Amino acid sequence: MKVEKLEFTGHTGEKLAARLDRPDGEVRAVALFAHCFTCTKDLAAARRIAARLSALGFAVLRFDFTGLGHSEGEFANTNFSSNVEDLVLAARELEEIDLAPDLLIGHSLGGAAVLKAAAEIASARAVVTIAAPASPAHVLSHIGADLDTIREKGEAEVELGGRPFVLTKQFIEDIEESGLAQSIAELDRALLVLHGPRDRIVGIENASKIFLAAKHPKSFITLDDADHLISKAEDAEYVAEVIGAWSQRYLKLPTLKPTADAPEGVVRVSEADPKGFRQDIVVDGRYQLAADEPADFGGTEAGPSPYQFLSTGLGACTAMTIRMYARRKEWPLSHVSVDISHDKRHAEDCAECETQDGKVDVFRRSVRLEGDLSDEQRQRLLEIADKCPVHKTLHSSSVIETELADEE
């Protein structure tokens, strides 16, 4: 993954700071991310979601709205409508570099903003909201008594998220007038609503209103005990994984083109965190997996270990080979399952091993065959298990060619 610093011109003509998370290799889709109210592009949840999506082949642009983070301008002069304008300008910036956004993602008030901006971003084919309010005016419920002061004096300093911000009367009036009902009803794009039932900032009822107002295709996923800011790493990673899997259907993500020496395409493994062992895996540009190590070895157990993946290949190939043979013979095999376990054994203890040096890998394979099969048929199917191509690959010597890839 590569993170690029970008700048583009916001609605006031001042510069907005952005980060573009690019994947290793081919860009399969482009996402535009809108952060939560008074947050920044560098919020932990935004960084984690962008990083995980990048590992899955997405280019993700996240930026600071006017007057926030590293962007120029005065926050006091902004409002919900100006945030929508900044989003549209961010999409145009992506178009200028041939990365027109396919997917709009918005967190909290950013979710409301992407719902509003979608109509002006023609390239976007899908929208995702995370803990979003059903109406922008929801944020006024957190201003409390300061709301009357703002109406009377034109502005007031209020504390939001533990930090002071100046809110003006024009901000209040704009957000009260900015409805979402029509924008949601006319979205005309696939919609994914993500929300935690224990969200104390924006209640789960907001997700229900958004979901019911939208037309199909639409999906709703609960985030269980996630907080409003999606502050836990595992929650942010889950959000990204759900978005990545859901996007397969609606964005029609391209596969990695096969070549003569790779007829099944390419398996891309990308390190998720240099401090751990988790690896994000994209198989042929279509299937998303994760590999990790057990906690005892310093991993987080976010996915199978490399040897478990190897066992998976052997087990799947064995079951497929048995099924193809039984189908061809028209034998009454109703179900087949295979248990695989892996261990290392000293070579001198392995009577069938060809080497006598060091340790060898031992895969134990237990095959279950169900159906009205004769003893002879069962024995024959057990013999066929050894004809599995992966079995042959593991049992014989393989050639592994390694090269250093060119920097892109």
C-alpha cells in the first residue's frame, strides 16, 4: 500500500488536504471517504478502513473538510451544504487523475453528506453509510443550551468531542433546511447501511429510517457493540471487510487477468500491519481472504495460518477429485468430507519418506464417504484421493521461482 499526499481546491477556493491510499498493483475500484462531524481524515477509523480497502484493491481518497485538520479555511464559515460541495469537488479531483470514484463512503455526518452528494457524482455506483444520521439536523441535539445563544448572538463557541468550535447562525439554518428524505428516495444506487445498535451519539433508529426510505438494492449490517467513532481496530477492519465483500456484487470488480504461465490468475498477498502477521489476500481479483498466525506466535488469529491454507487446498482438491470420479462412474455417493491435519515428523520416524534428513511435513487425511456404496467402491474412492493434483504436488518436488518485483 502506498499513501500519497494530495491537495485540491475546496468550495471557498482554499486548499484542502487529502490522502490517497493506493493498493499494491492494479486499482480495482475507487472509493471517496467522508469523515465524521468535526473529525479529520486521520481519525483512526478512517485510516484503518482505508488501509484495509487498499489491501483489497481499492484506491481510497480521504480528505479534511474546509477548516478541519490540515485543510485551509475557517470552520465557522462552513456548513452541511459546503461539505457536500467539497465532496463533489473531491470527486472531480479524482476524475482529473483518472480515478473517478465508484464508491462513496461516509461516516456519521459524512454519511449524510455522501447521500446528498451522490446525485452530483455520476461515476459513483454505490454508497455506504457508517453510523449516519437520517437527517443532518441530528447534530443540533448535541449542541444543547448553546443553540439558543447561537440564534440570539449569531455565533457561539461550543464543545464538540472535547474540542472547542465556533458555530454560527448560518450553520444552524443551513443544517435545519438540509433534508435527506428526497435524496435517499432518489439515490438510484446500491446502498449499504452500517450502524451499531449501541451507538450513543447517533441512535440505531437513524439507520432504520435511512434503510426504509431507500429503494432496492439496499443492505443493512449491524456493527454489534461498536461505538460511534468505530474506535476499536477490529470493528474498523470488520467494516472494511464487509464493504469489500458487498462491493463485489455492485461494483463488478475486475479480476486479475490470467496469463499463459498463470492460467488461474494471480493470488495477491499484502501485509496488513508490519507490527503483526496478518496478510490480506485477494484471489484472482474476486475472493477476499485473510491469513494470520495464532496468538501464541504473536498473531491475532484474524485468519487461517499458512499451513492451514495449504491443508485447505489439499482437502478441497481431494473432495473434488473423489466427487468427479463418483459422478463419472454414477456411484451413489451422497456426500464427501475430508479432515486434514498437519504436523512435522522427524525423517527417521517416517517409513515412507524419501529423505532421511531433518523433519518432513505430514498431512493426515481422513475421508468420510456417505451413500449406499459397496466396500469395493469405498476402497476405490479412497485410492482416487491420491490422484488429487494437489496431493501429487505436495508428494513430489515442486519448483518455486522467486523474483524481485519492479517498483511501480
